Amino acid sequence: MRRYKVVLHRTDEGISVSVPSLPGCWSEGDTEEEALANIQDAIEDYLIALDEQLRDAEVREVEVAV
């Protein structure tokens, strides 16, 4: 289980949500609850696609102090 910060963008049409740490990952909903549920699905789909894209790549992890 991982946690991601999400940014809510409220408009007259509803709420869009983006994930700053996952470029291009966003969703929307008519209510905050719907938007947050939708972004959870979008994050899962994003991570599955990323895993598939990196399947044959040589990948390393680095630690960064912030």
C-alpha cells in the first residue's frame, strides 16, 4: 500500500484531480468523493502501465533525503 498526494481542482463542472508525482495521471468526478475514488482507479491503471513499460528495462532505486 502506498500513499500519493493528490491535488483537487474545483470548477463549475465538478472536480478534477491530479497526482503531481505521476505526470499525466488525473481523473475527475462530480463530487469530491467520486473524484477521489476515480483517482484511485487512475493511479492503479497508471502503475500497471508503468510496470508493463519498464518490464524489460534495467531499473535501479536511489534514496534521496528531502
